[in-house]
Amino acid sequence: MRRPWHRALLLAAAAAGLARAAEPAPAGTAPGGPEPQSAISHDSPPPQGIARWLDPTAAPFIPVPEIDVDPNSGTTLGLIPTWLVTDAQGQVRRIIAPDVLYNPYFGYGARGRIFSYPSEDTQWSVVAGAKQRVESEFDYEYQTGRLRDTTWSFTGSAVYDRSGTPRFYGIGNNSTIYDETNYTLQQKYVQTNVGWNVNRELQLSYTLRMREVDVQPGTLAGIASLQSRFGQILGVGTNHEVLNRFAVTYDTRDDPTVPTHGGAYTVFGGVADRTGIFHASLYSVVGIDAKQLWSLAPGEVIVVHGALRYMPGTAHVPFWSLSTLGGATSVIGEQQPLRGFGEGRFYDRNAFSSSLEYRHRIASVDAMSTRIDVEATPFIDAGEVFAHSRTSPVSHLHKVAGLGFRGIASPFVVGYVDIGYGSEGAAVFTGINYPF
């Protein structure tokens, strides 16, 4: 499931500034506030004028330039004034990051963001914003029990998203770039996931999502609207979907956000219908998602990820619920990455996805008890979509090679920039959290 705030953001670009700004404030001083006079070196007077705004220790906030490049959205430019709240150990506990921006498709806009990390076990976020034309968004997410040290884990989301950039090229692994179309996607949904932690490694979980999706004509100049080329295919107009999905997960990773070794293996299955009471089924889905990490040395990690998704016995599926490849984000049971292509590049009933990354730390900056790590990550993605269960999932793979950069403020935050190259050229993605 696409998360609206994944298209943006800030921390990969701000990694160096975070290292200095995350220093704990002296006693009696608000985070980000002025340094006491007694702590200021007389040999190094505080910066003045424009230099003050370029020094995270002196500026009232970190002015992070926003350069968001995406194959579907184009290039968005803006400024993100970023406030950080840290605890006594120097760990970032809250990020307040509004922005002002300009996108050539939709004009000027603004967003507000709060990312909060009250503890290692709980976190929440709120993102809301709008542009002059077409696009607006609201996304609230809450998660607790993420370490699985307690009996239950819970994740909840409430999302409204109106996006003018989605693409559709037809259904099938051989859909061509010449059939590119655009549509406006307006969706709103609530989603809950409840997990029973048998122990720290083994979890049984249930996901319920109630969603309304409205596929409207596209608005981008020079790109045909989906309806004009493909007509009233299933999923166009307003549709309702209630998803019930069950999963079994075995997870031995050392950390859920910044893991360095171990693995996570999930088997899932579910049904979706229009009422939520398991009849009038729209589709069923089963699959597996697996990732494994090996630590070669401190700061050197190899990661392998694979996912297989089948939709058995399905005849009437909205196109936006089909298996899909493209973009930089992996969501268990749903979309999978192919980082040389835009999000939603390939659709069909079934999909296979695989990725290999080498995460190599190239720099670390210590700021008292806070450390910012910067990683360079060469990667390879390969995957395909296919219509029939008897088809080999690896016979006609699309392949991508690329290089990523990540800024990491452990234990909560990873910002990434991934640059991939495939058969249709290069693609650049930015966002928060590892792709998988």
C-alpha cells in the first residue's frame, strides 16, 4: 500500500546536520535552544548572519533543502525547516518537519509532519498537506508492541490521499511504455493489524482494511487518461473493498528498523469483498515474503529479499488490487520494488520479486551519545508479473541495478535515496525506512 509521505523526505539529505543538532540540550535549555553563555568558546564566536542558518548548532532549526525526484511525480523542490527533540541520551524522540514546495504538475503546496518516537516499542506520525491543484493528503499511523516483548502488537492507520500522478500501462509483464496513461487516485481507508506474539520470534497476526477507492480521469498534460485508452476496466470509478488477511511471521532480526543480522519470514493469506463478512468475494490472495541479513563485519551487511504473491481463483479484480511491481517500497502482501521503474509499472494477478543489497557504512559522525551513519548500498532487483499459476515466476524477469545512499539515526530513523537503472532508463527515489 502506497504511503503518501514516502514520496518525500528529509533525513538522507539532513544526515550531517542531524549529527550536530541531535546533541542533548544542556539542563534547563529547550531542545534546539541557545547554548548557555558559559559553554560558548571565546575563541570561536557564534556564527552570525547567513552563517548562523548554515550551522545546525546555532540555527533555530535545520533548513533542509527538499529535492524529491520520482519517475511519476517529476521533480519537487522545496524547503523543510526541521526541528529535532532529543532525550538525555541524545536519541531523536520527535521530528517536526513542515515544508513548502513546488511541483510543476500541481503548483505550490505545503505539508505538516510530526514523527514521534516515545519509546523503542511505540511510535506514531501525522502528515497532512495539499497543493494548489488536485493533490491533498492526510496520514495518521500508530504502532506499539514493535519489539514483540509483550503478548500483543498493534498497528493502526487512517489515510486520505488524492494523488494525480499514478500511471497505468495495461495488464501483463510485457506492457509497453508507449501505452502509458495517467489517472487521479482518490482513496480513504482505515487499517488495523493485531499481532499475537507467541514469543519474540513467532507472531500470528490479522489485518483488517476498509477502503474506498475512486479512480478518476488523469490531469497530466501530454499523457493520455486511463479511461480514454483502456475504457471502463475493473477498478475505474468508485469501489469499496474490505480486506481480511491472516499471517504467520518468524522474525529473528536483531532490530525491526535498523537490522544487521537475522531473518524475517511471513506466510499470508486473505480475502477481500465488498461487505467484510466473507461473501461476494472480490479476490483472494496467498503468498510468502522473506528477507535475510548477514553481517560480514561491523558496518557491512548483505540483505536478500524475495516475495511471491498469488491470486488464486480470481476473475473480477479491480486493477489497483492486482499484484504489482515498481517503485522503491516493499509492502508485505502487496506492492513490491523494482527500482528502475515507477510505482505501479507492471500489473497482473501474480508477481515475483527479488532484491540483493550490500549495505556498507562509509561514514559515521558522533555527537556525544548520538551517532549518524551514512551507508552506500549497491543493489540488484529482479521480478515479473504473470497471469497463470502454472507460469514460471522467473522466466521473464525485469532486471534493475543501482546504488543507494542512506542516513541512519538509530534506533528509529532511516532516510534513503535510491538510484536504479532498468530497461526504460534511470529512476530516483527518496523516502523513509529501508525499502525492505
